[in-house]
Amino acid sequence: MGRDASAMGRVFSNAPWWRRIGYCRAIRAGEHIHVTGTAPVGPRGEVVTPGDAYGQARRFLEIIHDALEKPGARPADVVRARMFVTDISRWEEYGRAHAEIFAENPPATTMVQVESLIDPAMLIDIEADVVCVR
């Protein structure tokens, strides 16, 4: 049996495919918030900064900031980040953005290369686990 959506604290994105796939951007269950894979998309679902690994990773900060603010958390509450990248040889570009995002409170982090993402222009997709006691 599914849980009540309001009790779970679901946060939805403006991405055009969330209804088609059936997911939410983030979900809060008690002290835990799980942020779904976050791709570098703009407000209308378009891929931002095509070809720019650093810029796409930085876009994650903007998206996650909004997703965490609604359930009362902030990027410092992220305890684990998983980066799925299409070209691991660009790890320094992704890593530089990640270090800027989490400079003061680095989470446990994994970066793995995948064959492709949902749109060929996407170079990175990041998901996060958060613990927030507020």
C-alpha cells in the first residue's frame, strides 16, 4: 500500500516527463530526503549548457537548492551524492563543480560512467540522499 503523498513531503519538478515516468524530484520521509536523479535541465525541460560538463554539474546546485528548500533542508544536509556521467575522462570538470557546491560540507560521493542519459545532450545526472533533523 502506498503512503499518503502529503505525509511523505513530495516535491515535484517542472520537467516535462515526470508525469509520464511517474516520479517526484524529492521525497521526505521523516528525517530523510531522497532526491531523484537530477539532470541539467532548464525551466521548460531543455538541456542547459550543452557540452559544458562543469556548467551542467553546477545546474544541479540550482535545482537541488529549490528541491531541498521546500521540505526544509539545504545542500549542507546532503550526506550522499551519486554522479552518473557519460564521459568519466571529464571527472575534473564535474568534480570542480561538486567541490564548489559542497565545499564546506562534502558528502560521501560516487562518480560512475554510464552509457547514456535520457537526452544525448546530458553529460551528468546527480542524485542525493539527505538527512535533515529540522
